[in-house]
Amino acid sequence: MKPFGALLAFEEAKRVIDVNIKPIARTEIVNIDDSLGRVLAKEVVATLSTPPFSRAAMDGYAVKARDTFNSSQLNPKVLDLIGELHAGQTPQKRVSPGECIQIATGAMMPKGGDAVVMVEDTEKENKRVKVFKSVYPKANMAKKGEDIKEGELILRRNFILDPGRIGVLASQGINRIRVYKKPKVAIIPTGEEVCEVDKRLRKGQVYDINSHTIASVVRANSCLPTKFGIVGDDAEELKSTITEALKSDLVVISGGSSVGERDLLSDVLQNLGEILFHGIQVKPGKPTIFAMIQGKPILGMPGYPTSCLINTYLFLLPAIRKMAHLPPRRKEMVEAKLSRRVPGSVGRRQFLTVKLDGSDAIPMFKESGAITSIAEADGYIEIAENVDLLEKGEPVTVILF
């Protein structure tokens, strides 16, 4: 057994990881129908005004607004009806004083018309239309370029494409767009005691949980996971697997980061590159390790599923979001009261999983190997390093998963 050296403070560990994570520069062109959630790699400038022509915003009649002034139910203005326009048609006639053209929503405004009277405010009799309500110029119509003007910057680089922004692209006739490629994250499970989920367990083994939970977080944050096979307690096999994994942008290794005789990770990483820290003042997850090899970040996670997944949320998630040009995840928090007394872990910041029941926060942590500690939880609370005990009923802030 090898004792840990000085443990790094939680905030300092996050800082060390952050300064060594760089957003990827690789880009690709994708169809806009495949671009949801992707990050723009270049700004988009409008090449077309939207709408590209002035158009009716209501069903009614295109008129000269001044022809309707002072009209009312008792004193309607009467206009000559000279034609009709449907959406998609090109106007062939001009509106002259005393005239109107019936127009459908979305149809191009005819020359001479500067407003639309809604059909509800009119009465049609043969080729004449009574107008019972006056309109002002530009009423009930959308002017050319009212939404987007040609030459306007409409989407900035690093914008995340959502349905509204995809609609902006479509309004410009843009079918393909340049986005950043999704970062590749290699996931390496280690340990003789771990078994693939599609194989039969031997005595003393447990199924590999961490590869699947880590991969889920990676996928949910616009990155591409690559799962490697389980690596046994063999330094050369671990070294060759890590070397192969360096083709990815970031490598995550679960297990082997502690200080037992068979925990080989720190020695292998030290031989391949530089370890920036090994051990953090947190509970669970103290054995977390972070290294750089050939310019690639390597994050070694504890093997126990709860410790691994909590540290995935705390350390890996911010790193991969930065790599993917995504903003930091917005924390959703609720206030609650502890349902029972909880001891702190003096000297280490504790992350305690809880389930919400009304205004109560019920501690769910069982032990670091119990994945249900997270599966049945709604979120977690942070207990500071200097807190010895939280009493039942004490107010806490629950950070939701």
C-alpha cells in the first residue's frame, strides 16, 4: 500500500482541469436537419431579407391607408374591388386611390397598397367593399426585411443550434452549415473484478457499471464516447490501451486510481506523461487523478460506481462541455430540509445524494459501490470541509441531477 500525498482542494482540482482543457478546433459541415444541439463554427450573415417582400399579415384587403381615414360603422368608406391575391402569387395590378385588392395572409403586397384592412372590418357587395374601420400605413402587413435584413449578422459563432436558430438558417435557404465536431472521449474500465455486461460473472466479479454511466454523460453533452474493453491488473496492457486511447481528445479511466498494490494507474501515467494531481479533498471520490500525456487530458476515476458517477458530474462534465464549445451546465437548485442528522467529513468536501419528498431532503447514500445511491436520488447537497454535523431539519440546497 502507498499512502496518498497531499490532497488537493476541490476548487483547485477543478481549476487545474479547466486550465488544461481546450475547446476542439475541428469542424464539419452537416445538414440543418442533423444540426440540433450542434455548435456553430462560423458566424452567419444574412444574404436575403426576411421576409423577402412586403406581405399581408392578415386576410383582408390591400388598400391605401388614407382611403380608410374616418371610416366607421355608421359612415363606412366604399372602395372598388379590382382583384384578389393569394399567397405565392405575383401582383399584376396596382392599388390606386379609391381601390382595394382582396389579399390572403402571406401574399405579396401589390404596388400602391400600404396597409391591409382585416376582413372582419369590411363588408363585400359585388365589386365594392365597405370599410368600417380606418387603418394606419403599414397596418396588418410585414415589410420587406422586417424580420431579417440582408447583410445583418444573424447567428454568432459558438451559438448552439436549437429549433428557432435552425429556422433562421432555413429562412436564408441554408441547407448545410459548419459546426464543431463532437469531441471524442475514450473510456477505459480496469480491474480483474470487473466483467462485461454481456458475459457471465465469475466469483468475486461485478458488472462494469462505470463505462455505461460515463458514456451516457458523454453522449448527453454532445461528445462521442469510445468504450474500450476491460483492462486487467497488468501495467503493460494498461499502458498500451492508454496509448491507443490517445487518438481521442480526452481519456477517462475508471478504477486503479487508488493506492493499493494492484492500483497501477498512477505509475503508468507517470511513465507516460505528467500527473497534475492525485487525490482530492472530496467524499466520495478522493482517489481521482488527473494527468496530461502528449497534450491529451487523462482523468482517472474511482472504481466504485457512486464515486465514479458523482466525480463524472463534478469534473468530467465541465471538461467535456468546454471541449465541445458548450456553456457550463446551469445548475438547477431547490431548497429543502434534511430528513435526518448527517455527519460531515471534516477536511473533505462531501457530496451527499438525496431524494426529495415534499420539502424534505432524504439522504440516499449507502456506500460508494451502490449505484442506487444515485439512481434513486434527485440530486445532491454539498457539505463543506469544515462542517462536522448537519442536524435534522437543517435547511440545505439540493443541486438537481
